[in-house]
Amino acid sequence: MTAPTAAPDVRLHNYRSYGWLRGFSVVPSWGARIEQAWWDYRPDRMREEVALAARVHANCLRLWIEFSAWMADPDGVAEHFFDAVAATAEAGMKTMPCLFNRWHNYDWDYGGTYTEHLFRNWQPMLDYVRALVQPLATDERILVWDLCNEPQARALATDVDRREFEWLSAIAGTVRECGVRQPITIGTMTGGNVHVFAPLCDVLCGHPYAHDRAGLDTLIRSFKGMVKRHGKPLLVNECIPGALDDEVRARVARLYVERLAAAGFGWMGWALREGKAVSTRRDRYDGNGINGEGFHPFFTKDGTLRAGLGFLREKPALPAPWESRKENNDAGVGR
């Protein structure tokens, strides 16, 4: 199999290190499923969500959307998504669109692309990709294109693995045909999962969910090895194990924020606000958390930062590149 080569003229947000990255992966809190988030979209509600992230100095939001949401109302859903990008920019942040989802919960699934879809006609999905990507292909409000959250292949040993790689190869090729000037990533997890999809990416991605410092440091070392092996930078656009106990979650959050920033990978926590989707509800948490209690939000339903997370209000040591440029301009540097 051959993979599309990286676009030779990626000009926007092409950085050697993303250690300054700070933000959240977002399925808006009113959506029990990804589709509902965009079908029931309201501009004022989106701006309320975005404002929470701005309160803790976020510089990027990873917005999940999906073909199944778009196909019900292509023009309307695209308009909703473009407004969400605008809302994020109004608050001084960039958007990282996540175009497909391959992680699924067996009990309270919030939608996405399933294995059987990989063996169907992809053309409608590629039309969806063009509809969202082309209007934003040279837009500096887009930081990075994330093609898919957590594709499952960790090798290319089975028909399903190979089909998933071919599917994402087609998506990557379509995104590049749109003339994007931003880098491309894929929301891969760890180990072989990152290596399999690395050829399709301009920027590698990791999703660390270790429960203690030793485990996190092991993953950080492995990520550094991937950077060296593939000759590409790496960012973390989903991380930090959840917990029902606020103080437990706060301790692990501080660990991740400090260690990932220092390693040069940055961090985007899952998830922004308590809502309707699995793992954003206390009564529908997933197993990907401390003591198997994956309750992941940083903010409660009423917009309160969970106990122990006050350290996030402190100004980060590493500003985003566009923030540094603004500070220099305001100070008259280079005039």
C-alpha cells in the first residue's frame, strides 16, 4: 500500500513542537450523540461552551463532527460547523476539526463510523470531507485537520486493518486535494496504532491515558521515539484519565499538563463540560478512568470548574505562537 505524501506547501501552523498546545476535545454538552450536537446546534450555546475553555487559557478546541450528522442536512450542518469555527476564533482560539470517529462505547455509544462502513461505498463520505474542508483549506483559524478519532488498526495484519488504512488514505488524499495549507494528523492512541497511520500524517498524534507518573513517562518516552523514527512532530489532542472524585481527577490533570507541556507535545483534555454523552455524565461513565470511573469533564453543567482544577486559571508558561506574535506587536517589537 502506498500513502499520500505530505503536502509540500503546508504553510499554516507548521511547527517543530506543539508544547504550547492547550485545549479540549469537544462534543458539545447538549449532544448525547455527535449528530445531535450539530442537528440541535445553537450559536449562543456554542459560545457559552467556548467561553469556558477561554477561562482556563485554552488556545485550541478539537471539534468532533461526523458524516452521519452532515448527511441529514448538508448545507445546514456545514453552516453550523462554520459558525462553531467562528465562535472559537472570536474567543482567541484555533479549531482542530475531527472529521470521523472510530471509538465506540458498547453501552452508550455516541456514534461515528463503524467497521461495516469501511466496506461500503466511500464516495458520500469523501463528498462530506470536501464540503467541510474546501471552504477552510487556507483559513488560519484551522490549526490542524484531524481525520479521525482513534482508528483501531495497530498493524496491517487483517482485512479490516488494511481496509481502515485504505479508507483513511482516501480521506487524506481528498483533504490534500482540497488544497489545505494546514497540517494533517490522525487521532491515534499509542504504540503500533500511531506507527500504522504515521505515513498519512504531517503531525503525529498520541492519546495517553496512563493512571500514574510512571505510566505517563513511559508513554512520553515512546512518543519521543516515534518523533525520531518518523521525523515528524507529535501532539496530544486527547488525554487525562477521568475520575468521579474531583480531587483525584485534579491531581492526574496537573500531572499531565505539566509533563506533556515539558515534553513538547502539549495537551488537549477530554472533555470540556458535563453533558449528555457517555463519559461526560456521572451516571454513564466509561472504563477509561481512575478505578475504572471515566468521568472526564473539566467543567460541571453549570459552568463551574471542578474542584482542584484552579491551577488551570494560571497563565501558561508557553504561549501559542500567534499569542507571542500579538504580544510582540503590542510591545512594538520589530518596529
